[in-house]
Amino acid sequence: MSAIHTEYTRIIQKEVFDEEESKTLTYIRSEEPELEELYLMNLQAGRRGIFQRLFQALIREKLIDEERVSWIEGTRIYIKLPGEKTLQAAVKKRHSLGRFDVEGDAIVESCGSSRVLTHPVELLELLRQEGLLKEATEEQFQRFKMEIKNGVANLTLALAGAARRKRELAAIAKLEDIQTSLEWVVKQSKDNKNFSPLAFYEQWVVEGHPLHPGAKTKFGLEVADVIRYSPEWGATPEVALAAVAKNDCQTTSIDEHTVTTRLYQEYECLQLFVEKTLQEQGLDHTQFELIPVHPWQFDHTLCTLYKEEIEQKRIVPISDFRIPTLSLVSFRSLAPIQNRGQRKHHIKTAVNVQTTSAVRTVSPNSVENGPILSKILANIQEKENDFAGSFVVLQERAGTYFQPANQALSEDERWTLQANLASILRENPENHVKNEEEIPMAAAALLADSPISGKPIAVELVEELAGYYGLSDLAEAAALFIQRYAQTSLPGFLTLMVRYGISLEGHMQNSVSVFRNGELVRILLRDFGGVRILPERLKKQGFQAEFYPGSSIVTEKVDQLRNIISYSVMQNHFAELITCIVRALGIDEEKLWKQVVAVCKAVFEELKKDPSIAEQASADEQALFQPMIDLKALTTMRLRGDITAYSFMQVPNPITEWKGEIQS
């Protein structure tokens, strides 16, 4: 009997499954029996993956009081609980921003006995029993527990699916003597005209957000839906359409083309099909607009939430025409399957499902603000000489949402109807890829393990860079990799903030990184949901804009502007990238942060040469380099039930120079 089969048998006999794991296993045994062994073999990894995120979040966010936490030689963490119990775990490595890597199990000791915590929910229940986690009401605590259980089951499911996909891909790669994912993507790009490197990499982001304990939470989806629509399963959802009477929808665009006319241009026969469908119902097709609808939303939300409008033929579901797409990291955003060069838009759809922290609908704010901001940023890029071609903000070219005519609706009812039937057409990132040697990927993919080499994809790139420049020292190659990454991306981020008062939410999901020979040559930014705009700076540069009333993207607080760059770019992008490389190659974090510091200082020195912005540039620089910075408290927010009201904690700033060293 093989060791794998022995372990599989042991898990079946001894493991206790919670309701989410049991639900998933029931589905697998009924519909995907060949996945059962892979699911059970990945169960411990799924639990530990969420445990790691939760455990360090509870400590970083000080939900466990600092005085209860002790570090023993940096390799073990002890937590003294209010009773006689202690909680301890081995720590493989500590990183900047209060992050650390748990190794092995967490153990609870009490009165000479000990037990292992095998599931993150056990940690939550222990702390609650000990009188901690007072941030949450009982209802919020129970909700958070369910989110964690759901996330564990889905992470295990994702790991099982990835293992199956990896086995299939690795076998083909071996036959073709391909050693890395980079080689695979270049070859596929040359061989297959409809192969998308971007979608390929997005669909290998298996584990989701590296810090959020709800990284794989998908509330509202059945197991079959998770497999059918999630990017980590290589999903190919077929986008549906709804025809909506023009009097019942609001359209926005950067030019004269609406969502409808753009779709008609991009999809042959669509216009004739829509016209025929509407004419058969006695309707004038010229009085309708199209709204793309995610297939899950089409099947589960459209006919219930808009039942009256469908009966009145103000909304007509177009059920027989579908747009084939590839699912991307954000789940609701989809890439059309197309031949290279067709330049079809990505489609952002509304899905009434909670992933990580929020329900992924599309707000009227987003639809209205996208084209306005796209035009402003296009003008700024032109003024800045297109940032030498290295920094591109992708346009949201058209959008539309349902606008209910019923004036008796409450504000919440109106918003629900608007946000659940809405869509945005976004510029395709692959339009900005110059040739087949350039490889685009969501920056989130840099942290993912390559399905071919097994190394983090960032490390594959560092090794390719080392080979290109003839570097034998991978630490030196990693420093060069980060230097090039910073030189390509940071001037755009910092210039937009300092000169124009626009902070883009440049975390790893929103950033598309384009590489050639292992180094970043271009970065593309997408999604304006988390942008912050300081109108006084924008106005100073000659730009006026009227955004959707009450939009959170507009702020009068300069600290919010700075926090977006500090949090999304420095913490959620550079810190995660650096930590990934440090874990894999065992090099000093300081060596990599110094590259970021040098580039930041050089950018600020250049900006301060402009007398019209010198004062604000100096103030922004001082804020960016302050000793303590705000860290978004993701777990605190979930325990409080917050979605948009951000909570922050202060942590040491990894780019602050102190006594000649980088703080950690």
C-alpha cells in the first residue's frame, strides 16, 4: 500500500469534518469522485493556510493584547491567555510589517496537558472562551466563524483542483522539455493565437489574498458554482445579456460609444440576434440597451430581483447568446476568449456573492466615475509623456446600470437594484503587450507557485533575470529585480499622488505586470474602486471633474491619499513581493527594501524641483517615510462587521531608515 493511500485512509477514519467541509465532500463524492483523495490530502494545507492568515492577523492587529504575546529567540511565539492556558507555535521566519510564518501546529497547554489546534475556528473559539475578541457581538462572531469555515473548505477545494490541473500541465511540459511557466507561456503564445498569458497566470492564483483570513470565502456559492466559475479551476464562464429599456438604465462612456454599441462592434451577429429577440416580443430594439450579466447572476438573481420588470418587458433576458470568457482573479471580472489583436474589452459584472469581505456587485458610483476618471488620467498620461511607456492606467470606457423608475423605493432598495444589474467595459491589458516575448500577469501571480517548476513565479523571473544578465548570485539578481520593479512602477504612483492628487489602489490584484527577460518593463493599473482623489491638487493642475454624488473616491483628507499608496502599493504590493522572494531565496529583506527606498527618494527629489508642488512633495515624502504607518486591520473589520469603514493599526515602516538600517 502506498504512503499516499495510507494517509488518505487515515484521514477518512480519524478526521472530524465541519459542516462546510462535509458539504464539499458530499458534492465531490457525488459529482467529482476522482477529486476526493486530492481534497482529503490537501485538507491540512487548507486549514493551515487560513490558520496562518488568521493567527498572525490577530497578533498584528492587536486583537490579542501585546502584553500577552512573548517571542522566544524569534523562533517561537507564546501567548498567555486570561485563564491558566498558554498558546504557542513555532515561527519559521519573521518579516517586516509584523508578519511571520507559523511552522507546524499551534498548541494549547493547560495544567500539564496539551492539545493541537487543527482548524482556525478552534483558535477563534478558544480566544472567545477566554474572554478575548470583544470587538465582535455574538452575531458578528458567529458570522465570522462561518466565513472562516467556508474559506477553509474552499481553499482545500482550490488546492485539490490545482493539484489535478498541475499534474496534467506538468506532464505535457515534461514531454516538451519545458522547465518553467515562463517558457510555457512564451511557447503557447507563439503556437496558439487565442492563448492569453494574462488569464493563464490569473488562473494560477490559487490561494487568494496572502493576508486576509477570508481569502477564499465565497458566501452564496454552492460547491458546483465554485468549481464552475472560479479562476483557480480554469473556469470559462459564458456571459449572458439583458436588454433593458433605455428609460430604465443609465449609461456612461468616454465617447459616443455605449456598452451596447461596443458589444455590437466586438461580437459578430449579436446585434441581429438582439433585434430578432426583441422584435419577436413586439419591442423596438432601438429603445433598449444591453447589460452584460455574469452567468451565476443570470441564473440566481436576475429573474427574482427583477421579476416585475421582466414581466413588464422593461428587462428582457437574452438567454441564447453567450460571450465565452475566462474567469480572472477578481471573480466578477472576465476576459473574453479571443484571437490575439482583437482588442475586445474585459467585462466587469455584478455578482451577488460575498468573496473575501464584500458582496461583488457593481455600484452606480463605479459605473459613473470610471469614464470620467479614465479621461482625466488619459490627459495626465499625455502631460507626463506617457511615463516613458512604463506606467499605464487602463481605461473604463463604458458602463451601464439599471435605474429603477419607482420613486417610492428606499435608498437601499434603489441601490440594490442598481448594483445587481450593472456592468463596466474595461480596456484589455493585453492591448499593451508589445510582442510575444513580453509576459503579462496580474502581480498577484508573482506569489503563486509555478505549476511547472513548483517555485514562486517571482523566483522564476529572478532566475531568468540572472541568466539574462549573467549573474551567478541570486541575491544580487533579486536586488536588481526589485530595483527594476520599483523604477518602472513607483514614478507613476508617486507622481499621480503628489502632483495630481490621485492615489491609485495599486495592490497586486489591480496591477498587471509586464515582464521581458525577467524584468518589469511596464505596469498596467486597473479598477478605480479604491482610488482616492484630493480635488484641490487636481484643480491646481487644471482639471475639473464632477464625480457621482457621495463617492468615497473623493476626499478632503490628505492622509487618505497617502494611506492608499502606503497600504496598497508599499504594504500589499512591494512588501508581499519582497517577502515572497525572501522566503524562497533566504536573503536579507533589507537588501531588497533598500532598492525601493532609493527609487522613492529619487522620485521625490525630482518632484521637489517643481516649485509649484515642492511643498506638498516634501510633506508627502515625510509622511511616506515616517517611522510608524497605518496597516489596514482586515480581521478587525470583519469581526466588527465593517465593509467600507476601514480600521487601521500602527506598525513599523519598512522603508524608514534608522541608524543606517531598514526597520523590521
